[in-house]
Amino acid sequence: MAINDKQEIEPVTPEIMLAFYRRLYPFKSLFAWLNHEHIPTKMFTNREFAFTLQGDVYLRYNSFASADELKKQVCSYNPTRFEIGPVYSARPRDKKTVRPAAFSPQLRELVFDIDMTDYEPDPHLLLGRRHLPPLLGFGYRHLLWVYSGRRGIHLWVSDREALELTDDQRRALVGWLTVIHGGKEMHKKVNVRAANKPLPPSIQQAYNMLEPVFRELILEDQDLFASEEGWKALLQLISDSDVRSNLEEKWDDKPGRSSESKWDDFVDAVERDKKPKS
């Protein structure tokens, strides 16, 4: 039976959340990921945890000595959510007894928060992690992908070099990787190169890896341009109105044309448009 995409999800009750924390939540796996060792280190004991309780009560600067201690406190609070913060120079729960100058964040994972709402024109266009280079040239390999619910996907990078990045370095890295700014009128925000200049190295590396599997994954498996919505989203990326209208007329006349055929039409039209006019 098909599930209606617009069907409302029933609200989660405190009883369900408590059962989830007690029976299903992977506290030991979380500890292993954050701590990097079997025996507790400062990577875990000096880590901040923040809890949101029923009624939007927010509690910061919690820290724990072990995975069992964390689980016990989570089950006691039964929070609607909790967040994982940085590793501090001292235990966050001792913040009030530590001199302010001696209490500061030292390490934190590099986290990418991807909201699929920003990619609304093609929400089904997702590539598996096996098709990604080691984070586009930075060499990071300790990656954790987390589905946060609804439209959210988080990528946590815990390589030592990533943990030590400053805020300015993190902003620079994100700017380097940004190609499309999501939101409304996204097709107007696609800009990977100026004129005939080469692609940026990070984009060129991704292109070299994705191009060989593009037909199989996007055109055959996902059949991305089979629907009118799909191929019209593709046409929006063409700035030349004549090229765009010619392709639209052609595809309107042949609605059963495959995604592969439409892509070939698209490439041919763009290549012809690039040639000098006689």
C-alpha cells in the first residue's frame, strides 16, 4: 500500500521517547564515536551535552564520565532532544567552579547540516556516500552520516585536523565547497565557473568521479527527467531563452522521451549554442 507523502506523522509522546532511549538509542556507539578510545578520555568527559526538556526547558553544560552515566541521565530527563557540543578545556559540569579564562572550547567535529528543503526542485537527487570523494580534496575519512528526521541530514567529520579547525577556517571550507545556494529561485544561483575558465579543483574532482556513473544513477535508475517537473527544472538552468524554448517544444511534442534522450538533446543544444555564430 502506498503511503501518502502528505500524511501527517503522529506526535511522539514522552512514553515513546523514554522507551526509545531505554531500548534503542545507541549510547555505546555514540560514546565510541565521540571518544575515539575504549577507555573514557577528555574527548568524552570534557564534552558538552545540552538537553531540551518538555516545555522547552534548555539545560547546557552537562558532561558525563561514561556512556552508562549519559544513558542514566538521558532516561532521567527524558528530553525531547539533546545536542552534542564541543570538547572544553575542563569538564562542562564544573563550569561554575572553573576560572572563566580556563574554560573554553578546544575541539569540535566539523558538521555539515543539510536541509533538503533547500534542494526542493530535485529532492530525489541524492547520491550515496560511496560516490563522494574524501570530502572533495580535504582528505577527511572519518565521516558519520546522520538522518536527523524529516528533511535533515547531518555529516559529522571527526578527523583530528577537522576537530582543530577554527571558526574562520570552517567558514572558508564551507565557502570553498558551496556551488548552489538553496532556497527560492535556486536555478538563478548556480554558478560553478566564470566564462570559459576551468572548474574549481574541488568541483572538477567531484565531476571526474560522478560523470562515469551519471547515466546509470541519474538517467537510468532515477529517471530524473521523465516527468514534466523534472525536465522543466533542467531547462531552468539554461540562460538562453531560444535554446530553452526549442527544447521545451521538442519535449512537449514527445512526452514519452526517456531521460537519457532528453539529456542528449540538452547536451547537443548547449554545445551548438557555444559555437560562434556565423
